Amino acid sequence: MNQKYMIYMYLLKARTFIALLLVIAFFSVMVPNFLTASNLLIMTQHVAITGLLAIGMTLVILTGGIDLSVGAVAGICGMVAGALLTNGLPLWNGDILFFNVPEVILCVAIFGVLVGLVNGAVITRFGVAPFICTLGMMYVARGSALLFNDGSTYPNLNGMEALGNTGFATLGSGTLLGVYLPIWLMIGFLVLGYWLTTKTPLGRYIYAIGGNKSAARLAGVPIVKAKIFVYAFSGLCAAFCRPDRRITAANRAPDDRQHV
């Protein structure tokens, strides 16, 4: 009886994975080309976008919170990248500072982290519910993205050789060892998230906060710092997310990812 119960509990916990296997088996039978290497790479390429957002969201959910702003943050980060590549950064003396691709990536990452820090600070310092705070940030980010370029997109992010900022468009379509770069990026963040949650004191803090916040506080867990970190990490994941589901397109729309 005990063994049957353990098997039942295992199947219950693995029901989502089992359902996924059944879906894969069904389409493998119905569509002969479903399990080909090229098709699996294409599907994984698209999954990498949502997967990257999910990694950051996982840490937030583990603390008992929620981040509804990740889609809008991904959109406005795309607009920031488009503006830096296309228009540069106007300086106080009238000059324009242009950035190369690594600098653009760094600026966008910092911007995403800052948005996450704002979310975390408002939630922890002012006691605003995560649902309300991130919902408000979602509309702020989406509205700001629309105002960023008067509702227009940046249709060409190929850059100019004279400015040394070419190559940004290949980040979504380039490959390494035959695997698309977004997939490697998702794997890298997945490993980082696994390491943070299982191999560091911060990971234990995150689980403790989500399990029992009051007990975690009495145990001396730095709740404020841990929660601010997970929202900043979620913003970082959103910043590295390619807003276009097709990934290979070199453009940014201000309302990208509003459906996430």
C-alpha cells in the first residue's frame, strides 16, 4: 500500500511532464518531421524567449511574489537598445555618443536591473503588494516604451560599420556549435538560477521566505535584500529577452511582449 501511494504521488508530481511527453508522442505520430533536429532547434529557439523570462519569474515566485511587468520590461529594454544603436545618446554639449554592441547590451542589462530594483524596493520598503506594484510597473513601462519613439519601431538594428555597432541583429539568429545563441543564453541563465537556488545561502533564504516569511524573519533571514535581489534578477532576465518571437527579426516594437 505504501509503495502504491509513493508511485501515485510521484505520478501526481510529474503529471505536467507526463502530459508534455504525451503531446510530443502525439505530434511525432501525426507529423513525421516533428522530431527532426532542425524542427527541434526552431522550437527551442522560440521557447528560449519564454524560458528566459520564466527563469527570472521562478525566483520571484519562490519568495511568494509575482512579477507581471516582465513582458513590458522586455519591450522597453528593446526600445532602449534600438535608441542607443540608432540615435545614440545626446550629450549636454550637443554631441552624440554612440555605443558598440557590448556596451548596448550592458546598458540594457543595467536598465532592466534598475527596473527590477524599483519593483523590489517599492514592494519591500512601502509594503505594496507584488501584484499591484508590478501591474503598475507594467503599464508604466509599456506607456514609456510607446512614448520613447512616438509609438514607432526601430526597423533596422544592423548598425553602421563607421560607428562600430554592427552585429546586434545576429544575436538572435547566430549559432554556436549549431545551436542558436538564445538557446545558449537560456541555458546559461538556467545554470545560474540553479546555482543560486541550490548552492548558495541566498537560495536557502529565497526558499525560506516563500515557505514561511514570519519564521524566516525570526531566523534572521535578510528578507528585504533577498526580495529586492529576485526582482532585480527578473528584470535582468527580461532585459536579455529578445522581444520578437521570431528572434531573427532585427526590430523592436514598443508594445512587444505585452501578451506575456
